[in-house]
Amino acid sequence: MVKTICYTLLAVALFAASGCAPGIPKDVLSNVDKSITFSMLMSDPSAHKGKTVLAGGAIVGSTNESSGYTQLEVMQLPLDSDYEPEKGDRSEGRFIVLYKGYLETQIFGPGRLVTVVGTVDESKKGTVGSMTYSFPVIESTYIKLWPVPRNPVPVYSVGLGFDYGPFPPWWYYPYGPPWY
């Protein structure tokens, strides 16, 4: 009986701790030059050519090239402590990610969040709308595609500081308590 309880508690603790693992492996992060910020990369990509950087954001578009690369256009977003892009309205620009190989463009499609580790290459000229734009290019060595968040469960409140969800409290029975 005591053994069963100990094993159950150990399993619960391991399961809970697995949710605390960082998003990017430490061995991948060890190669990153953390002194290079995204604004430095945007202002002069050629000054950082060949250096390993970390960047993330929301995919704007993706294409599979005949050269065997998949190209992702990414709108940069700030990263949180797990290196996951934070949704919001702050961005320092766009960049191109080159992945050697095939990525399914329906999975790596617009709106999906990615974090990339890779080496800086020369910038690439392109357009955003009808404006010409100079994209820094990162040849990826690691790409983390973040899961799509699930819809939150609705929560009901009675105004006294108590929240109930996903079902309404018992007194919401169609138009009142069941004995009414």
C-alpha cells in the first residue's frame, strides 16, 4: 500500500516537472551568440555573417524552393524566458529562415509561432506589400514550431470572487435552482 502511494506520488511529480522543461535544448543554446540582438541583426546583417543567433516570431509565409530549401518569412516577436515568441504588437521587423530540406507549408503556415537557431547569412532583398525590404537571412540549424494554443474554457463568476467552469454553478439551472 505504501509502495503504491510512493510510486503514484513519484509519477505525479515527474509528470508535473515535465511541463517545466525549457522550449529549446541547452546544447542548442550553447552555440548562440547572445550578444547579438535582433535590432543589431536588422541594422547590419553582414557584420554578423557566420555567427549563430536566436530569433523567433510569427510565420508570415512559407515556400518550398527548387533548390531543396524551405524558406520561411517570419515577423520577429520578443521571446519569453522559454524562448517562445510573445504575441503582441511589438516587432522589430521581418527575417527569412532557410531550412535545408522539406517542411510542410500547411503546418509551417501563416500565424504559427517559431523559434529559430541558425547562422546569419547575407541579407535578401524583397518586398512587403509594394515596399522594398531588406530581410536578414538565417540558415537554420534548429527550428522549434510552437503548438497552437487551445481555446480557453469559459469561466463563470458570481461576483463574489468565486469562479466556476467549464459548467455554470448549480443555481444557474435553467433560470434558477432546481427546486425553484
